Amino acid sequence: TMDSLQAGYFVGLFKPKVAIPMHYDTFPAIKANPEDFERAVKKYSPSTRVVILNPGESYEF
């Protein structure tokens, strides 16, 4: 399990066009704010677009 900063760093290693945070707030042990992930991604991979989905939403690319 990674925190938001670690996940953002990981995204920075690969620099994808899009990153979508998953598995946050699904149970108490992994309570997280997806906006923290978005900030970390912008730090490590400024060109990556972060898409934050609500439960049940989908994204096509």
C-alpha cells in the first residue's frame, strides 16, 4: 500500500498521460484524499493529467 506522495512519485517514474487514483477510502485502513494524490502527481509528473472518479463512474480514453 502506498500513500498519496508515494503514489505520485511512482507515477513520476512512468509519466503516463493519465493517472486515475483507485482504492482510496474503500475501508478505514486506506482513508485518503485523492486531491493529495493529484498534488503529488503534479510535483513528480507535471504533464500527467489526474482524473478523479466518483464510485461507479467510468472513464474512457
